[in-house]
Amino acid sequence: MKTYLELLRVRGVTRVLLSQLLARFPHGMLSIAFLIHVEQVHHSYAAAGLVVAAISLGEAIAGPISSRLMARWGMRPLLSVMTIVAVITLSSMAIFPLSVPALVVLGFIGGCSFPPIQPAVRTIYPKLVPNRLLTPLFSLDASAQEIIWIVGPVLTTFVALRVGSVEAVLAAMAFLAAGGLWFITSPSVGQVRIPMSKRRLGGVLSRPPVIISTLLGLTLVACFAAVEAGIIGLFGEDGPEAGWILAIYALGSLVGGLAWGHREIAPWSMTRRLLLVFAGLAAASLSSDFWWLAVTLFISGLGVAPALTVLFANVSATMKFSETAESYAWIGSGQLIGAGLGSAVAGLCIDHFGAQTAIIAATLFALITAIGALGTFRWSPDLRGGHGAPLPDTGPVETIS
């Protein structure tokens, strides 16, 4: 805990951490809000999963492009415009009675306009703290974001079921507007300048840590999305139980991140942490009892934040600073595609085979991720010794002879 307290005393860290957390709150709310909203309006979990998938796909496609544009246009102008467009578009989906195809189209547009807060903040972090505090900061960030998944599901299900699904979506947009404004006006956002990358768009995917982290993030988040949809399918229409179980799942991740996040990262760290995620989900798939799911998902969650820490730390340690924003964006795109894939697969499972099969699908996604980490650990950097900062951008220097 001393390391985390030292981090929070560094100038600018607390505001950046809290503001980006608030701006990213919709990620813990929108999927549930639109799953409930579309299912209530169109009476189909498959349709709801399709709408959520469209939002995720739009954000996934636009993420790497908008992240590169931050270097050209600057963080503040780009984030400001995208935040405004996203709030208007996604709010319209809830306010107006629309067909499923219209919701899919607007969802895709809304996803494309979602501001790249995560790549922006993870690009800022190495400029805020010394090298030895960078991995703990990534861990604190991964742990803190679990507050999104603890409060978000409970708040969303409460508002959706007690007030209305439209209000649940609008609440998420209020978080985006307020958090986005707080983050965008942060001095750190104005001070950090991202150099233009010399690689073409997508060139960073030729680096093993980036493509591996992107693919592992895709299947890992597909697992989370399937769990979310499965739990909503089991409990969502009857009361707040779904929100509580998902909050307990996220609480496990928060505990795991704070407990193990300060540990040094070795090439095999990812595999170990993913095995814990898989073991808990495998147990969860055996029963639909509330308390059984709460306990087993808490155990599974213990490995989530530590695994996400590895994904981002590996990229930070192996890429040039000018390439980190795009690299993080590709990882984010992989995760968003995974969220859409997990929601869509889980929706089909629920409609055709029952809600419990969505948990089984999540278990299979977790197994695929663990096997992938095991098969690629030799390309993972060894970060023991505190070497986690981005590589400097170097170039030819003119000399006088």
C-alpha cells in the first residue's frame, strides 16, 4: 500500500486517475443498459446483443484511427468533439423509438465517436511518474477501473428496473459528459504532446507484444461480456441480483489487483493469472445459484485486474512513446471486439439454450485465452527489475564537424 500512497502524492496523478475513471464509467453501464432497453422494447436478447456488438465494433474500428489523430490534432480538441458526438448519438438511441436496424446503425456511429480516453490516459502515465512507479500505476489503474464494474452494473440495473431503461442510458451519458470534461480540462492532458509515429496505421501490430496483447484482450473481454449477459439472463428481469453478482465479480478483480499489482511481471505471469480466471468460471458454470455464482465469480475476478496489468505493461515496455497511443488503441479495439463477440454469442446462447449456457461460453473464452498466453509467453518481455517505461523516440542528430 505504501507504493500506491506514494503514487497518489505525485502531482497530477489523482486528478487524471479519477477523471478518466469517471469518463470511462459508461463502459460498465451501456452494455447492461442497452441489453435491458432493447430486450424490453423488442423482446429479444439476440437483438440486444447485436446492438451492443454494433457499439463495440464502431469503437473498435475508430479507436486506432482516433488515437493517431491525437498526435496530429492534439488530445483536447479531438476528445472534446468526440465526447459531444457520442453523448448526442447514444442518448438518441434511448430517447426515440427505433427499429433494431436503426439502433444497430446509430450504435455503430455512437461507438465510432466514443472518445479514446483509455489510450490517452495510458499514454500520459509514463510522463507523470518515474519508471519504478509505472507498473504499480498501471496496476492501480486496472484495479480502480473495477469500481466501474462494481458500481456500474448495480446502478444500471437499479435505474433500469426501478426507473426505466431510457434513464439508465442517459445516466451513463451523464458520466461520460462530466468525466470527459474533467479529464479534458486536466493540465496533464494539455502538457503531454504525442510525437507523430513514423509507422503506417497498423504497423505496430507487427510487434509481438502488441498483437499478442490485442488477441488475448479480445478473448478475455469476450469472456467478461458473456458472463455479464448470462447473469442478466438469469436474474435481470426479477430484481437487482444481476447487478450484485457482477459487482462481486468486479470486487474480486479489485482485490486481486491491489494485492498482486505491485509484483514484478515475468513472461509467465499472464498464464498464471488467467488460470485463476478460468478456474473460477469453470466452477461458476456448474450452478445458477446466487451464492454459488457470487463466490465462484469472486474467485475468477481475482485474476482479472492482474491479467489486464500485464497486457498494458508489456506494451509500455516494448514500444516507442510515439507508438504507445496507437498500440493501446489496438488493444482496446481487440477488447471491444471481444465485448461485442461475447455479447452476441451469449445472446444466442440465452435465446436458444438458456442463460446458464452463456456462463459456459464465458468459460470457453477464458480457456482459449489461457492457452493463448501459454503458447506465446516466450514473446512476453521480462519486466522484473522495474523496466516498464516506453522506449525513447530517437532519430539522427546533426553534428558540427
